[in-house]
Amino acid sequence: MNDSNEDVLIKVYDNKLKNITKISINKLIPNIVAAQIDIDYEFEVLKVQSIIARTMIIRKAKLFGGNGCEKYKDADICLDGHCIQYLDIESLKSKWGNDFEKNWNKLLKAEEDTKELIITFNNKVIDPKFHEVCGGATENAENVENHKIIYLRKVLCENCKQSLYWNNKRELTIREIEEKLGVKIDKISPIYGPDINGIIEEIERDESGRVVKIKIGDKIFKGTEIIKQLGLDSTRFGWNPVVFRFVTRGKGHGLGLCQYGANEMAKKGKSVREIIEYYYTGVDIKKYEKKNKDKPLSNKVIVIDPGHGGEENTGNIGNNGLMEKDVVLKIALKLSKILKDIGAEVILTRKEDTYVSLNERAKISNKIRPDFFLSIHMNSFGNSSISGTEIYHFRGDKEGEGLSSLIIEKLSEKIGTINKGVKTADFYLLRTVTTTAIHLEVSYITNPEEEKKFMDNYYIDLAAQAIAEGIKEYYEYH
């Protein structure tokens, strides 16, 4: 656990500014909580909601292993309502008027009192679902999300009875229902009317469509009785409701925290922990683990594979006798040191000029199951004027593609090679290694100028540094 007091920054897409900026998690929390819950709720509940908001951010952030925003691919979250609810200061001032300072200070204190706390289950960050009013009981996840989530289980909640949403109703016309649901409802016909359970049932008509008898409510009537008592013109009648009144209890999907219920619990003296542990089954509340600024690759495992090796497999050879196997080993050894210095655990498939089969290289990686596998090579071509850097990944490997894009940019910039692009390939190691794998062709050893560069350790070091920078930048937000 890193106890650094430094704020953790994440990438946020601001829909008003139309750009991505880095913002402190701490600074985001009050604006998110303001959008998620009634500010007049008990302070203990504002603290609960602050922990929920922080948990939501940590779960999304690439820095902590999340997938980021699906809408804006380079962002961790966006502020347009797609990822999370959010209200900016101007909106809050307009909403609260003279109460802005008082309310804002409550939110700042709620964030400060819960700093760095998140909700986890089995040491994994939960998806902290919440809703306004459960109406007597929360819901099991599989009834809403279509799959079971252990910490989102039904709990009884006797705290909602005074809510405005305890017994609510809404009326919709047939036309509105058709439009909203995209359905077609049969129109009124003098010789047709549908059963409506508990209202109109057991309809009997003669061959011409006249109602002989019908059950309405709890009584059976003759058709002739109905026309007399309801003032209808004929026993050949049908019906169709014009307006439906829907009666509801509660508001929201019913998963996780019931905010109204939590507020009633707080009024009764229940603590933040008691509220959270009541609505989320079997969870823990703990501080999230920060990334070490000086060791950004902590907990990352990387296998580096210097291609070729030994007398049996020298690889490509330049016009001046430079051997691929020697160049890539030097780059790999230097890269390994750089990556270890910034926290990564690095495994080399060979550390010296020895022959290692492709099968053995794959076995080494598959046994370890690293975060990714990097195979380093030098390219060749019959035309010695051809030069440049290219990287390959297996088709469909999005992580490999993203990592390759960053590495190739850094390499081309640092060692001055042409960026020949990121491509897919079906190389043995790419398809056999079971984790993300990339095949790097640093340069063309058959190009005299590039061969000359890599006879100098200065360029070896530059290449290693460039690859490390690409890896570091990728994992900074993944």
C-alpha cells in the first residue's frame, strides 16, 4: 500500500470543453455526489455516496485495470452522463443559489472524511449500483442484469414507506404505450373485445358477434342487461381501454443501495459501514492502492524474447557482418534493466548467445502468463535501401495493437527510423503464446545506415529506452 498523499489523476473527457484533461479523483467526487443524491440527506449518507462515487471511478479507470470510457476511447470517464452523473460548479450555483457554499462545504467534507475509501468484494472493486427508493426490498442482480452478482443480493428494507415513491401512479394513453414500446394494439371493433383479467372475462358471443353473456368484475351479466345498465345501443359491442393507470412502488432498478432507505438508517444512528454492508452483501471497505510514481510498472510481468541465438540461429546478417542475434540480445538486456528499475518483473527467454527453440520460448511464456510477451528482431530485405520499423500482433489482439502503436511511435522518434506501421501476422509465437504478444522488427539490418547505427551502443540504448517509454505510457493508463 502506498500512503502517498499525492492526488491520483485520471483522464476525463469534458463534454463542454470537448477535450480530455487529467483531473484528480478527489476533485471529481463532490460534483459527482451532487448529481447522484439529494443534498439534504443525512451527512452519513453523503459519505456513503462519496465512497460509491470513488468506487465507480476506480472501477472505470485504466490506471487501476478498468476498461475506461467506451464512448471516448482515450478517456477513463466522460462527464456527459454516459459514464457517470456530474454537475459542474456553475450548474450547482444555479441550482442551490444562496445555499451553494453550505452545500458545497458538506460535499468537500464528505469526500475528505472518506478519502481513498472504496468498496471491494474478494479484493476486487465492485460495481456499486444504487437507486432512489427500493419500495420495501432491493433486487437480486440476476433479475435485472441477467447474471448473478454475489454482492448484489435482495435485502428487505422497511425504511421507504414515507417516500413520495412508495405508492405512485402514472397514466398513459394507448397511443403513448404503442409509441414508447413500438407495439400495435388492436383497435376497437363492435364484435371484439379482449379478456382483461379481473375486469372483463368469460365472454360468450353468438354467431353474429352479439354478446350473450359476459363476466365483469365478480358478476356474470347477459348482454341485454349490459346494454340497459350501461346505456349501450346494441349487444354487438366491443371495448378497448383508452388510458392505463400504472401503479408503482419505489423508484429505480432496485439494485444495491437504496438511497432513501440509507437516509432513514442514518437518522437512526447507523454508520457508513453499517449502511454499506447492509445493502451490499459480503463487501469490504478499504483504501484503494495507489500506483507508485517511481515504479509505474509495479505488479506487471513481462517476458522479453531476444530472437534467434546460438550458432544454429544467427538470424539476419548485415553487409558489415552485424548479426541480428547479437543486436536484439543487447537491446533486450538493456530493456530488461530499464523495466526492472520502474517496477516490472522481467523474464528473458535467453540471457546469452544460446539457441532456444520457438516451442521452448512459447512454453516459458505460457507457464508464467505475463501481462505481455515481446519478441525483438532485426529485419532484412534484398534491396538494401529499404529501412524502417514495423510491429506485428495477432489478429484481434486489441491490447497488442495498442501497445504496438505506442512503441513504434517512440522508436521511430528516438532512433530516426521510418514508421512502417502496426500489422497483423500469424507468426508461430504470436499464435502460440496465450497472452498478449507482439513481434518487433526494430530496423533493417540489411540497410547500411541502420546497420551502422546498431554497431554503436548509443543506438542500442536509445532503442531500449524508446521501447520502455512506449510500455510505460501504455500501462500508465491500463
